[in-house]
Amino acid sequence: MDKRTWIKNEIAAWRAEGLVDAATAERLEARYAAAPGRLSWGILLAGVFGAFLVGLGVIALVAANWDAFGRAARTAVAFAPVVLCGGATLLFAAKEKTSAAVMEPMGVLWFAAVAAGATIVAQTYQVGDSVAGLLLFIAVLAYPALFAVRARVATVVWTVFAIVWACVKADEGGKSAVLAWGALGGIPALSAAAWTWAVRCRGEGALTASCRGAMGLAWAAGLPLVAVLAMPWHIGDDWHWALFFGAALATGVLERWTGHKAWSVAGTLVAIGAAVPTVAPWHHGDGLVFLFYCISLAYALFLAVQGVWRRNLWRLNAGTLLAAWLVLGKFCGSDVPFTVKGVVLIAAGVALWALNFWMVRLGKREAAK
Amino acid sequence: MKTKAWIRWAAAALAVQLAALGWLVACYELVVQKGEEVRIPCGAFDPSEPLRGRYLSVRAELECRDIDPDTPLDEMDWKTRRQFFRKLVAKLEPAEDGPASHRVARLALHPDGEGLWVKPAGVWESRVRFPGKLFMDERLAPQADRIFAGRGEETEAVAVYRAWKGKIVITDVELDGVSIRELARRARDEAAEAGGEG
């Protein structure tokens, strides 16, 4: 049940109980019916994911002619999304449109733009040797933007970046591995401390929620990674997925125990994170990898169905996007020309928007009844 | 947060990002425009990485035994030795003969006097390794790999670098003086034509 339906029912109950008169009830209903010009999280995510798919499609179309571009053109392509995101944020800020509804997707887009820009520049200008260095560069460069727009989802995703950097660095060994191991242990510890601090000082609010999300993610994603790296005996690489799915499940159970939805969101994100790489190419004898791919596909469909069942756009979009990723990932790995891939990706993005449009209309129709 | 604060933070974040990316571009362009060309014989194959995609892994190495004679290399354990080699810079001088345009004349902890000093990608004992990732178009890299693997014994493969003010960057790999990108592009077009005719 969304907040608007809940308040409508409450006002009806107050009126029935004689707490408010008919005129006050009408005024209250009018107030809460008119106020929400806000978009739901589901629609925001659909907008961002749809834009992401369309963006991928455009990239595929550009990639079809990538070698025809010179260094200057590639640099322009790298800088353009960063400038657009920064410019859009400045424009929104100047017009005082700084609500979460605007700034959350902006944060995700800006983060993605920085990652894409840094990667294209590094590729074009043969910059850097190690992947860990590039990950750290992207993380450090993206953080000021996330701070500027106060984006919670992007900040939670940023935690994953920091964890992956720490893991890659710890795996590489050497002097800075000590720092990386410190970061691996520190991320869950710091997020726990931040959560405690936020609860004590600020009570319930955006900061508390983001700290909880970061903590859930750090525990659900960080601890299995530490277990994989620090385990004294070797387990098959393919079984790492089982660890992540298990940690995601445990985080979901913690949600039941603690009653905090952020843990469930973190668990879902980790399960999605574990499912995403199963799309990698299979080789002879990869039976276990194929099994995890099937589990991932089943999980994606479960999320989407759960989303429709609960009228929860967030879950619907997460499931649809994951399913699209798993299917389109295999499709993009095929030998089909890039132009066809681009067109299919754009179509998938448009289909996601259409699906959300249908869900919103369905919700409105049901609310009207 | 007030509007002015939003604008200030967002503008500062954007400025930092553009400056950092611009710095990377400027560093490379300056070395390429102003640097001296260095050509080193190499081997190469085609792996890929998750972020930057496919690249030619170039193995370009030169020999140098001239390390500061006062360095107590024999007394160092393996770890100290590795850290010591990591810090070394190399002095390049034009080579008089052989396929390489330059030779490593000296290895030292700091540039010692005039000359073309560069920071190599790595040094181990007497072997000096130069930057070895040439990122390529996703479809050209496998072609380049095939061309490299199928080249004749007489074919001269060199990694082309530019070196300036302590920095050395890879710009190309050439087979008998022709860019590997150009060769891969030709092979791709020929394959496309043959496919079209077939």
C-alpha cells in the first residue's frame, strides 16, 4: 500500500470515528491528493535504467564506428556525459529542484558518467597499468559528485566500488595491500559506527537510511569477499557465487529480525551483484556456471513477479533489468553486428519505460476503484 | 542545503572531475607532441580487462647491467630487492645498432645528470620493462592478435613509445614499419569483403 492510499484510508477512519468533520476530511484529502508531484522510487529507477539501456544502445551504435574516431573525438565523447550531468545538476540547483526525486537519479547518472569518462580516457590515452588503480581513480573522482547531490543509492553503490578496489589490491599483494586489507575490514566497521552515530545524533532520516544501506551492503558483499580472500583452503571459483547468494539471503533474514528495510534492499543488491557476472561466456565443462546462470535468471523472474504482485516498481524494475541483462548479455556476446545490438538495446530501454507506464496506469486504475 | 551551497558543491565537483580527466589527457598529449620517439623490439598478444576492454599486451624489454655500484644488492632480501628495483629510473641513449632505437645506458634511483631519463613499467635484475598495454578497438584487437601470431620470423615487431620529462607512453606497435592498427583494419576489411563475396 502506498502512502497516499494509506492516508486516504486513515482520513476515512478518522471521519468514521468522528475525530474530524466532513469539511476537514475533505480539506485533508485535497491536501494529500494534490501534494504528491513526487515520483515513486520505482519510476525513478525505471527512468534511470531505461536511460542506461538506451545509453548502452547509443554506445553500441557509436562503437560500430569507434575506430574511425580520432583521439580528440573520443575525448569529447568521454567528457560530454560528465559535463552534461554536472551542468544538469547546476541547472536543477539554480531552479531549486533539489528534491531526492531529482537528485537520486542524477547521482547515479553522474557516477556512471564519471566511470565511463575515466574508462574511455584511460583506454584512449593508454593510462595506467592496473585495474585497481583505475577503480580507485573512479571512486575518488566520483565521490565529490555524490556528496554534492546527496545521492543515497549512488553512495551505496560507491561502497561496492571501494570494496572491489580493496579486494583487487589485497589480491595483488605488495605494500599497499595492507591499506587494502585495512579498508576491507574498515568499511563494515565504519559503516556500523556511522549508523550508530546517525541514530544517536540525527534520529530517523536520510543519513541514517543511507548508513544502514551502506552497512547492509558492506556486510552482505564485503564479508563473503573477505571470506573468499582469507580462506586458508581453496574452493572452486564458481562456488564464490554460492557465498554471495548465501550472504544476500542472510541479509534478507536480518531484515526480518531487525525490521529495517535497508537490509533487504542491500541483500537484493548483493544477489543482483552476484547474478550479474554469471552472464560471462561459458566454456567446456562449465556446468556449475550454467547452473548459477539459471538460478540468476530464475531470481530475476522471481523479483519481477514479486514486483507485479506487490505493486512494487522497485522490485519489478530490478527483476526486469536483471533478466534483460542476463538475456541481452548473452545476445551482445554473440557475433551479431553492433548496429543490430544497438537497436535491440534501445528497444529494450523503451520497453522498460513502456512497462512502467503500464504499471503506473494499472495502479491508478486500481486506486480509482 | 541552500541553493548557493548546492551550486558551489556541484560546481566544485564538476571542476575537480574535468581537471583530473583533463590532466590525464594533457600528460599524454604533451609527451606525444614533445617527446622523443623510442622504438623497442617486442612481442604481443591480445587479452582483455573488465573496464578498458581489449588490448595488446606488449612485452618490450631492454637489458641494462649498469646499476649504481654502491648499491648492496647482495645483502638485500627478496622483498627489499623488489622494492629497490621498483624505484629505479632508466637513462635512454640512442642505440648504435640493432632493431631498438635506444638502449638503457644506466639505472639509478634518481635522474643523475642530463639525458633522457624515464620511469619504466618495471625493472627486475638487469631487465627493464616498458609500458605494455596498447588498448585497441574491440574488433581490431583479435585481428591484431592473429596478425602477430602469424607473422614470419623475419618480420620486425617494434613497440613505439614517446618519452619526455621522465614519462614514457606507448603510442603504437609496428610490424615492418606499418602500424598494427592499420594492418588489423586492412585484415578486417578484407575479411568483410570476402564474406560479402561469399
